Amino acid sequence: MALPTLTPEQRADALKKAAAARTARKELRDKISRGEETIPGVLDRAKTDQIVGKTKVADLLKSLPGYGPAKVTALLEQTGIDVPRRAAGLGDRQRQALLDALK
């Protein structure tokens, strides 16, 4: 499938939207690292909030204090979640396994 040809205005608008989404995801990760947001709360919003839903689960977990790449990868393997999985794409069992592992 070929990419659509965009006008310069459409391209600029798309770039603005992408930058806004990246900024919102960064703010979400910062809130998680400061303790203002919890993983269960974020996963509850994943189905309704597009920004949260398109954020990778691994990125959310790496935002937790004390969780680095190795610990996150081990946790995802333990719970049966693929590394590139996004928050909205988690099934009920995967979500529950993740929450149980974080307790």
C-alpha cells in the first residue's frame, strides 16, 4: 500500500499532531515516575484514551521507579506479553497477569 500524497499543509498538520502525541505520552510517563499515576489506573484508561492506548506497555513499565530494561523484559516474558504490545492491545488475562506481577 502506497503512502498518500500530502499537501504541505496536511504534512505540517500531521507533524503537529504527532509532536503533540509524543509530548502527551512523555507527560504520562513522567506522571508515572513521580507516582501521580498508577499502572492499574493507566491501563483502565487505555481503551478510551487514544494517547494512553497507543503507548507501549514496556515504556509504561520502564517509567516505574526501579524498573529498567532488563527487569521490564523479564516481567513481560513472565506475563506472556510481547515487547511491542501497546496498552490498548492487552487482553484481559495479560492485563490481570501484569497487575498481579506488579503487586
